[in-house]
Amino acid sequence: MSREQCILLSLLALAALVPITVTVEATDVMARRNLRWHYYRLNTTCKYAEVYVRSQVELYMKQHNDTTIAPKLLRLLYSDCFVNGCDGSILLDGLNSEKTAPQNRGLGGFALIDKIKTVLENRKECKGVVSCADILNLATRDAVHLYSGNLTFSGKIWMNQQAGAPSYPVLTGRRDGFESKAASVDLPLPSISWEAALAYFELKGLDVLDLTTLLGAHSTGRTHCSFIEDRLYNFNGTNKPDPNMNTSCLAEMRKKCPKRTKKGQGDPLVSLNPESGSSYSFTNSYYSRILSHTAVLGVDQQLLFGNDTEQITEEFAANFEDFRRSFALSMSRMGNIQVLTGSQGEIRMNCHVRNS
């Protein structure tokens, strides 16, 4: 695919985000999955479910000033949707539940989801109506949009000082799954090649544009040193660092992630994109880091080695608005993976346990 074709692909798919994307995606998904736009407002007694969710996200921001909540929820939603679909199974407790799998170490954001669920269940018109799976999808959308620019609280509203992540339509009507097993978690490690990553995404019904776009969620958040130590010290079993990592970046990351030589040694957290700052702003600088060989995760740097992924990376690095539009589309697509609707599953009263 030529660069011109790639740019054309991006612009045709992205140029009129809300009016075109919503229509096409909604038509396709409603036919197959019975998800709907404004499902709760049009089909249930809990007509203001989305308003209540957004209100709690805003309240959480005001009370806790937790700048990590958006990346936490992004990772939580990814961990849910890519394992047996977007059914809220990542929220279930258990000795061998999905959240106990090694790939899910360090997951966060549960407290906010629990708070939203409690508020909804305490409202007569919403009791037993809103699924945990939908809450997770809606809260992630709202947190990423509200908390990924430079925000200041003024009076009674949050003021966004720069464009962050876009808001996007979340089709709703999901129901919650019954099972959550650590053995089902097949999330790939961050050292995976771009070819293997694309094959994994395609198994979920996503494509190369989704892959390159959704990895852009790494523009914000942190990771444990243990997930990148192979790049720093033993790339592909060579006992040498990843040759694709910029030498200055390598030296900096080795200072932050010293080689672990003894049991019980710490596993520090490092920023996935230092340019996002302490506020974890949502920017396209992630793609610029890939082009300069300073990506933190191996899978991110791998985007430079596929023809299509490289061209999309170049496009997003040059045009933040194209990235924002594509991110909205791909998040909507991810949220529709293997959903339960109708009489499938249940509406949990408590997101951590099955109803019976």
C-alpha cells in the first residue's frame, strides 16, 4: 500500500466521524449484536444511565484528582474485550478469575466502576437495569475524553485547555458474562512482533488500522519494568539490548529499570510516553517516539516495520486530528467484540460476583 493510499484510507474512514461512522457501525452491529445507540434512554426505565455514569466520572475526578484513571480504564476495557468479549468478566472476583492472570497484573479502575454501579443500583428506576459491561465501556469513554487533556476545575465545570482524546458514541445493551477464568486470558506480551499482533487483532474482527490506532492508547499511562526488561538486557535471547531502541533512550530506561539480579527486587513503573507528562495527556507524540526509535514497549516500536503500520504511524504523527478520529472509531469497534445481548448473560447487581 502506498503512502497516498494509506492516507486516503485514513481520511475516507475518518473524515466525518460522527455522522458517518455512527451510521455504518450502528447498522452493522445492531443487525448482528442488538446493541443500540442510547439503548437505556430509549428502551429502559433508566433513561439517564449515561448521564449518571458521566456524572460519577466527573465527581471522581474532582474528589481524587487521579490522573491515572483514564489509562487504567483503557487497559481494563482492553483486558475485558479481548478475552471472551466485552462482557464485564474482567470485573469478577475469584481465585482463578481473569484478573489473576499474569498479563493482568496491576489492573486498576475497579473502585470507580464499583461506585458507578452502586449509584445506579440505589436508584429505583435503574436497579438491575445497567450492566457492568456497559458501565465499563461508558466510563472509559468519559474518563478518556474528560481526563486526557490539560484540565482545570473552574467553578462547577472542568475546562479542557487542549484537545485530548475524543468523545465517541458507545452503543449499549450489553449483558454481563457468567465466567471469568485466568486460563482463558491469551493477551499477548508487549514483546510480540507486529505480524503476531495483527494476527491476534484479526482474530477479534479488527484490522491493521485498529491495531495501529488502539496501540496509541499507550500515549498515556505506565508499565512495569518487567514488561520491557527483555528489550533492555536480553532481546530475543541475545543477552544484548534491542538494536531498534535509540541508544540515549536505552541508557535512560536502564537507569529507571536496573537489571533484576536477585529475588524480591523491585519492579518500578515507568511512563509509556514521557511527553504526556504527569497529567497523562492524550497526544500523538506516541507516534513520533516510534519514528525516532524511542518507543518504550517492543510492540509499539514494531509498528515501524510493517508497510501499512509504518505509513499509518507517519500519518498520525503528522496529524493529531486524524489520530483522534481513528481512535474514536476503533474504540467503538473494540467495544463490540463478542458482546452478550438479549437473554444472554445477566445484569449483575454487584460487578464482582454473579447474581447466583
